[in-house]
Amino acid sequence: MPPAGPQDAPEKPERLPAKETWRALYRHFRPHRGAVALGAFLTLIGSATGLAQPLAAKSLVDRLGGDDSIAGILILLTALVVLGTAIESVGAYVLERTAESVVLAARRTLIGRLLRLRLGEVERTQPGDLMSRVTSDTTLLRAVTTQSVVSAASGGLTFIATIVMMGLMDPVLLGVTLGVIVLIGGAVSLVMPKIARATERAQEAVGTISTALERAFGAFRTLKASGAEQRESAAVEAAAEEAWRHGVRSAKWQSVAWSSVGLAVQVSFLAVLGIGGARVASGAISVSTLVAFLLFLFYLIDPVSRLVEAASQYQVGSAAIARIVQAERLETEQTEQTEQMEQTKQTEKMEQAEPSEQTEPTTHAAASVVFDGVTFRYRDDLPYVHHGVSFDVPGPGMTAFVGPSGAGKTTVFGLIERFYEVSGGRVLVDGVDVREWPLAELRAAIGYVEQDAPVLAGTLRENLLFAAPHATDSEVRDVLVRARLDAVVERLPEGLDTVVGHRGSKLSGGERQRVAIARALLRKPRLLLLDEATSQLDAVNELALRDVVAEVSREVTVLVVAHRLSTVTLADRIVVMDAGKVRAVGTHAELVAADPLYGELAATQFLATSA
Ligand SMILES: Nc1ncnc2c1ncn2[C@@H]1O[C@H](COP(=O)(O)OP(=O)(O)OP(=O)(O)O)[C@@H](O)[C@H]1O
């Protein structure tokens, strides 16, 4: 069961089969195996120096009654301790550093994929939960891919070496020791899967916290206006408590595993003491052998602890890797996109270096758009949104899309941008099927202004340059004038460097929209997609917007999802959509006369918001 939290609980990660968990963890470990081997080698050397200590102690006890000086052995013992500690600390540093590199590499891979996810995939998942996989789950890989590998290797080897030494001392006592360890080890192995389960639940709850916070901050004004602070924070707190509960459960099982190590040694000690004492009394072994054996026994705590630690870290890591693999499996857009983007960047750089070669968009550059019997649904389990949509838009000029809410107008834009793939039919831009366009090239030709005109946190300049990072100052100035933003910028305390706040909260609705248009224009699009805001704008803002769009449409193909009569009357062509179909195409005058739905829309919807 996913943890209790807000309504949008994240998808529960499917459990990975053990083999796949192992393979996925190995994939993260593989590039760092050299560094891990070095760390392991140093740790082993450090441990090996420690292994000589019981031997030194044995010879010390043997000499206690005699005349030989014990100073030499004491100095040797001290030197061994110092050397061993120094080597071990270098080994620990190498491992910690490698662990951080594993986390970085995992984060890089995830970030690279997450920002290239298909839109549909993002809509299906919870961005907050996806974020927690990058920030939180990757952190859990830290230990399992480094320390636990080394702990398992060094612990295993030291364990074997110690057992061999103990066997050489007295096989009977070794048998007693192993008997106790196997008994308690068996009990510990039952506890291990519980650690993985608890960690997985705790991580799911962490994902829920991110999701809930993202939801709250994403609609902060609504949150406040609805007086929902307490309810939302209760939901986040519930998720935090859930994470705590499972975290504590994981800690409980880990501590059971850990304390079992101590228990195994204590019980072994008592057994060895009893049986060993009898063997000394019977003359089977000497006192010094019993002392050395007991020292080896205590020395066994370290390798056994390491093995238990490795096993419990593996459980924690396997919980995290399941969530990471799940995020990695989400479908991304075609891989050549990144290459294309690189190419575009290169071209932009070259253009910047040689400004004389920069050409203003010319009329013939305006793109044409054709929808040819397009059918589409957002998901296989959802009904069709487009039932054979066909229209033809030659460039340049303005084409307005009108129709009742939910008719499928915005979906037209999503398909032109190839955010989604058509189910049937074709979408052609410049006569070429969008599926045949290199994605980056297709999108470079398009300027897109979403309905809620998103403005990103940062400065106004950063917002403008978001879609065209290499635009020059004069291009920015030019676009500001065209978008009627120059006066606004002058008014702002720090001009273009004014910070606009989260989602542009320091700007008015109309200003945000013009910033979004300016941003799209700076990209020098051949096709501008403008999803008109449904909210009412004041007359000045509306007029400014109308002029901008009219001017742009002289040289660029402009498609507008129109909600205002002032926009519609300006259009060269109006496409009337209803229930996923195109029902009429014409000018305002033609449609008022010929299409009853349009006539009704014009009389009610548009007139209500006209200038
Ligand atoms: N991302 C999505 N996932 C699933 N369904 C969607 C998605 N976006 C839109 N829809 C559905 O597709 C249908 C058409 O939506 P679309 O946004 O294209 O309509 P619209 O004509 O632009 O409406 P409006 O004028 O209200 O903006 C609606 O029924 C909507 O619920």
C-alpha cells in the first residue's frame, strides 16, 4: 500500500526480480570498479595488519614467564596499529569519493532522461515523486555500490583468514564457534528482506512528500485563497510520518541484524570458554592457544559485522534501485534529439560569430501546416479526442481555431509540436510528416505560447533568452518593442535583470503573456502557435496583444486558439472545431452566415469578451 498522503499518490514501484536488482546495481558499480578495487585493497591491507596482532599477543604471552624482553614486540604491535589505521583511512577516503561519484553518475543519467521524457509520461507520473528519485533515491546507492562491495569482499576474506587461523589453533573450538555463528546467521537472514521492504516504503513516502509540496507550491495562491494550508500541511506531515515510521522499522531490523553479531560472538565466547577451559584442563591445548583463540574470536566481530552491513546495505540499495529503474524505464523522446540540439547550438554559435550572415525571417520562410485525417487519443484507455481532423494552412497569415471547450483545439498544437504521436492520419509541416522531421529542427521552427503563458523563476532576461540563449542584445530590444514590453521593462527597478518570482508572480497576467510571446518571437519561428488565455485582459493589454499578433502574422504562419472576437475578426482563416472534428473553415463573415455553431459562439462566447 502506498503511504497515506495527498490524493496524487505516486505510482508504486514494481518489485524487481533479484537478478535484475543485482544487474542494475552492477551497472552503477561497473564504471567505478577500479576505484572500488583500490579502496578495497587499501582496506584489506589495513585489516591484514590487524590480523597479525593476535599472533604478536600470543608470543607476548608465551614470553611473559621468561627472561626475553617484550619491548620489541610492543613496538612492533604499536607500529602495526598506526600503519593499519593510516592505510585504512586512505582506503575509506577513496571509497567515500567513489561513492559520491556513483551518486553523481546516477543523478546525471536520471536528469538527462527525465528532461527528455515524453509529455505523456510526465502527465502519467508525479513530477514531485520523480524529483525525489533524483535527489533522495540516488543517495541510497552511495553505500551499496562501494562500501558494501568492499565490506563484503574484505569481510569475506578476513572472515575466511580468521577461520583458517582459528582452525589451525584448535579445530574443535572452531567447530563450536561456527555452530553458534551459523545458528544466529540463519536468524539474521530472515530479517534482511524486511529492511528492503521498509526502506522501499520510506522512499515512497519521501516521494509523496515531494509530490505534495510540488502540488502546494504549484498553486500557492489557490492554496491560500482556499484556506487549504492546514489540510495540505497535514497531508505532507502524514507522508513525513509515514517515511519516519518505515525509516524506524528499517532501523529496527538493521539494529536486530547488527546486535546479532554481538550476540553471536558473546555466545561463542561463552561456549569456547567452557569447552576451551575443559580442553586446557585435559591438556589438549595450551593456555596461550586458548587466549589466542579467544582473541581471534573477538577479531571475528569485524568481518562478520562487515558482512552483515553489506547485506543490509544491499537491501537498502535494492529498494532504491527499483525506484530508479522504474524512472529510467519511462519513455523518452527520440535520442537523436540531443545531438540535434547540439547541432542547433553549434549553428547558433556560428551565427553569433558572424552576425552579417544572420538573416531576418522572410515571408517565404513561413511554414505551412496540414492535418490529414488525424485521429488521436491521449492514452489507449482514454476516448479519442480527434476523430479525423483535416485542414490546410498555407503560410504566412493568421488562422484562428475556435470551438466549444474540449473540442480538441489545444491538442492540435500538441500534435504539431509532436508532444504526442497521432493515432491515425498525418500532420505535415512544410509538406513533411512531423514524424520524419528531426525533432529539434521541427521545434526550432516553431514558437509556442501556452495558454497559461508560463514565466519561469529567474530574471526577465533569462526568461526571454530561454528559447534562444544566443540572441543578441539588439534582438532582445527589438522583440521587447514588438511585444509592447519596452515600457514595462523601463518601469521595472532593475530592467531586464529584475527577478520575476516563482512562475513570474511579480508580473501581471497580460505582461506574462507578452513575455511568453516575446520569448517565442526571439526564437525567430516560422510558425507561431498561440494558445490565447481564456482569462479576460484589460482593453490596453488586449489591444497590445492583438497588434503584436497581427504584425507577426505578416511574415510568419500564426495559429491561434482564439477565445476573443478581436482575435477572430483579425484572422485570415477560421477553423471551427467541435467534438474532435473540423466542422467549417472560412472568414468571420462567411462563418457567421453559414455555420450555426460559429454564429452562436460569436454571439455568446466571443462577444462577451470582445474589446
Ligand atoms: N494531457 C491530456 N491528457 C489526457 N486528456 C487530455 C489531455 N489534454 C486534453 N485532454 C482531453 O482532450 C480533450 C480536448 O482537449 P483540448 O485541450 O484540446 O481542448 P480545447 O478545445 O483546447 O479546450 P479549451 O478551449 O477548453 O482549451 C478534452 O476532453 C480534455 O479533457
